Amino acid sequence: MPQPRKTQISLIDPPYYHCVSRCVRHSFLCGEDTFTGQSYEHRRGWVEERLLFLSSVFSIDSAATVFALMLC
């Protein structure tokens, strides 16, 4: 059941949140697809640039964008 945002986010606790997005059906966002051998490395820079842009639009800081993209 959905919860209001005010019950999900605490203003007292440290303001760090782990946001995760995953691909489904063996879709590859970055890296090399082991099934087809096709490389999707060209997307890594685009994703990083987009995340940094969106963080500035929504006035949030991104603490580990690059590290997270390296693990894809």
C-alpha cells in the first residue's frame, strides 16, 4: 500500500538514500552483454551526465553516481 512521502523520509536521520534502478529480461544498460557479446559502454557517460543534470534540477546532491555506474 502506498505511503505518504512525509512518512517515508525522516528529516532527523542523515539524508542519504540508496536509489536503485535495475534492468529486466537480460537487458543491459551498461557493460557487455554476455549472451550476444554486444557492448553498451557508450551509454555509461550518457547515464552519468543525465543523473548529474537531474540532481541539479531537483536540488539534490549525488554522493556516488560515478561509483554506482562503474558497477553496472
